[in-house]
Amino acid sequence: MNVTSGTKLYWLLKRELWEHRGGFFWAPVIAGGIFLLLNLMGIITAEVLGASHGIQIGANGGLQHIIGQMDAGDMSKVGFALDIAMYSAMGLLIVVLGFVVFFYCLGALYDDRRDRSILFWKSLPISDASTVLSKVLSATVLAPIIAVIVGIIVGILQLVMVTITLSFHGLNVWQLLGYAHPFRVLVNLVGYVPLYVLWALPAVGWLMLCSAWARSKPFLWAVALPVATGLLVSWFGLMGLFNQSPLWFWKNVVQRSLLSVFPGTGSLFGLDGEGLARHAGNDLNDMGLGLMNLSSTYRLLASPDLWIGVVIGIGLLAAATWFRRWRDEA
Amino acid sequence: MSAVITATGLSKHYKQTAALDDVSFRIEPGRIVGLIGPNGAGKTTALKAILGLTDFTGQLDVLGFDPRQQRDKLMGDVCFIADVAVLPRWIKVREAVDFVAHVHPRFDRAKCDAFLARTKLQPGQRVRQMSKGMIVQLHLALVMAIDAKLLILDEPTLGLDILYRKQFYQNLLEDYFDENKTIIVTTHQVEEVEHILTDLMFIRDGRIVLDADMDSVGERFVEVLVNADRAEAARQLKPIDERQVFGKTIFLFDGVSRAQLEALGETRRPSISDLFVATMKGTYA
């Protein structure tokens, strides 16, 4: 039987999924479930309190009447609000995903050295480069895509929950759902993944390098090295030895090497101050577009920060591969 | 046929100590080689060098590959079981078989399933739920289904009970080994491999102190059971070891003619463990 490198990579990814089913799949599912449960509790609380205080929102089809009166601009605002309901589910999942990817990368090339199962993996005809590649792809593509799919399902459930609640107050469910843009939300979220790969690369590279290099406690090394360097830089900065502000180091080295695995940090930190100011100046609708519209997030592609990070990330991964190949545990 | 492994001037240093010190040897196909040595003698380092897991100086050719440069190609023809605990604890039997079946070009799934059917292993069982013996059974099932040219076993039966240990070597001989395969095994339980070995290598302080096939070992080394009255005569022949048993003395000779020895008393072939103890005298002193 001939085994192509494509099949090998596919099975290597599958292997990562087997090992990290808990982090990659169950963590977002449970987070999403908790999110829905909290929302449901909130809605029930609101309904119960509303009823007991005799507040009848939109009784006798009042709300429906209002919607009937809306112009196109108002409808897009309703749609936007519903989209936000879907995105909000993603918010929690993104934080969970960030933690999952962070710790996955730290353990990726360390855990099997600790339990010595590396000797089993190394007894198979698989190059160390494809092992590392499969782990990078698991962290930057596989895990985010699973999170997005779970996020979309949770988002749709959330949307349904909100519209059904509103329908108790006389609104037409289908009409409301028509205002939302689940497919646009889906495309935006999936479309964010390639950008995430590029943005997360320096952090993934750094964490995996620590994972492949550290003889013990990769977490400590990964966090302590950049933070300690940052403190040193700040200290020298206090004495005016550098022209650059120490903030630059914290933002571009410490932050990128550790926090870039958190999705969305690209949009928050990556854009220049001018861009953010321009967004802040606009109204709610554009602000929403700013954070959630692909063309806007992809403006990051034009920033040299991103590409410098990609180059450094690839360099760090090459070093991680070298350590994976030659680290001798004797 | 060309040699499976040719090593010339192999050296490896860890800080102060030499794990391998200018070692040279050749291993021919179709052999079962026992690599025996005390703790820290360099056995594992030698195996790691062969598997391309560690850097070294000198020349090493394994199945025509340089293990440092072409490790992933080499691993298509080489299998190894390094210790009992090396299978990842999270993996299920089914997953392990699936994975190896799809990444290893020489894996025969039917053979693996047939072997697993003879064990108590369940497809959904995880390694962490297995006993040590079961883990080795799974590992052996995976390895025996691979048609490799070279199999390397580093303490494969460590920590197993005697039933598993016997079964392990029996399976290896009956279902796996043939004239196209070569096995290198290191173990401290010398008595168990003694009868299956075709070649013997003793390693001490990073050097090969004995490298011979079993037939020549039998010709070279002779044990003689000597009565007390002739013990002095035996000592004249410079035995490499002597020990007392029931008022008699057992002498171990290296390269003394059999006729001479038979005059002293009853001769027999020494066990590998006795030979080992005699050769390694003073290792830890």
C-alpha cells in the first residue's frame, strides 16, 4: 500500500482530534450550552418579573404594529441586533478557543515527551516536519473551525430563542428571522479563520518552540521569558536608554508571542490607532461592521505587523521542528 | 546479502562520560542479536543512534540509510518497541490500529486483527485502562503486522509477569521472525532470550567487549566443574571466573582447548548470565 503525504497529514490531524476531543469539541459545546442556559434563565427572569409587575410589552400586537411602521433603515437595525445576538454566542466561545489553543500549543510537543509516547510516534515513518505541521493546522484551522460551527449552531439557537420570546409579545417569528443574516454571520466567522492562522502564527510558533524545547514546565518558560524581558526593557526604558517606548515591546513582542492565539486580538490590537479612531467616530452600524465585517478585518493584511509576525512565527516553528528532531531525552 | 547495520567508529559523549566509545560492529540479516550490558553501558544510546534519535560521531549505515539524515525513510523498514510505557495513554485500540494502518506503507491490517483476536483487547479500550501486559500485546500486534526488515526491542518485557514474557518471545519467534528479518534485543532478563539469540554482543562502558555468534560462544567459553584437589591445576590455565558450589569449584575458561579442560572435570556450555557476570566483573566498583 502506498501512503501519500496527504493521507498521512489527514490521519495526523485525526490523531490530534482524537487526543484533544475534550478541548477542541467538548469545551466549545459546553461553553455554548452554558451560554444558552444563562440566556434562557435571563429571558425567563425578565418574563416573570415583567408579568409580576404588570408590564405588558407590545400587548395586542403593538410591537408588530411598530414593525409594520418601520422603514428600511430601521429594519436593518433590527436585523443587526439579531445578528449581534448570534455573534454574542461566539464571544464566549472565542475566549474558550483562545485558552484551548494556548494550552494545546504548549502541550503539543511536550506531553508526548513527558509520557515517553514520543518514542511510539517516532517509530512510525512520519517526518518531524509533518508532525509539527499537523499540530499547527490543528491549532489554527481545526480548532477554530469546530468552534465556529459550534458557535453558529449556538447562535442560531440563541436567535430562535430570542425571536420565540418576542413572538410571545405578538411579533411574527418568520418575519423577524428574515431580518437576521445567519449566512452572512457564518461567512464572516469562517472567513476570519485564514486571517486567524496568520495572526496567531507568532504565538503558536513561540508556544510550540517552548513546548519542543523545555525539559520541564513549558508554561513557565513560555510566559516568564517574554514577561521578564518586557520588565527588563521597561526598566531600561525608565532610565531612558532606548528611543522606543517600552510599550512598543509589550505590544509587539510580549503580546504577540502570548496573546495572539486569542481570536479577535488582531482586530483589537492589530489596527492602527487611526483606524480605531475612525471606527469609533462612526455610528453603531458601522462600528459593528468594523469588528464583524470581513473586508474591514482583512485590512489587517495591509499592516506590516502581521507579516513580520508571520515570518517570525515560521522561524519559531522551524526551530521547534529542529528541537523535535534532535531533543535527546537520555 | 549486505549487512543490515554497519557501524564504524561510533562515538557519543554526554558531558563527561562516553556513552559510546569508538564502537564498530556489523549485523547481518536473519539474525537475532542480544545486546547485553549493565545499566549505563550505552545499550540504549547505541539503539537510539541506530534509530536516528540521537546525534553521534562516526559512520553508521542502517539498511542503506544514514539514520541522521533519512530517519523518516528509515522508519518505513524499522520497527521498535522501546519500553512498555510508550503507547500514548489516551489512545484506543481501534484508533491505534487505524492510525498505523494509514500511515505505514508496510502494515498488514488482517494480520494485526488476527493477532488482536487472540487477546482480550477490545477495540474501544484505551491504553490507560490496560495492564502493562496488555499494552505490550497491543504494541506487539501493531509491530508484528508491519513487514519490517529490522526490529529493535529495548527492554520489551520490563515489568511483565512471566506468562506475558514467555508469550512475547514465543509470538515473536513463531509468527514474526524469518530469514529476511533481523531483531536486536536488549534486556536484563538474559535467561529468557538466551535460547532464541543467534548472536551475542556485550557492551561495557561504551565499548563492545564481546561480539560473537552463539556457536562460537559455545566453542570459546567452557565451564568446568572441578574437584577441590585439582583446583590449583585449573587455576594454572587462567580461568576468567571461578565460583564455589557444593565443595566443588566452577571455572570459566575463554579459549582454552576442550581436551585440556575435560581432563580437569565435567565440562559444559556456560549460561549467558554466568558469562555476563564474569565479563562485567568490577563494573560498578
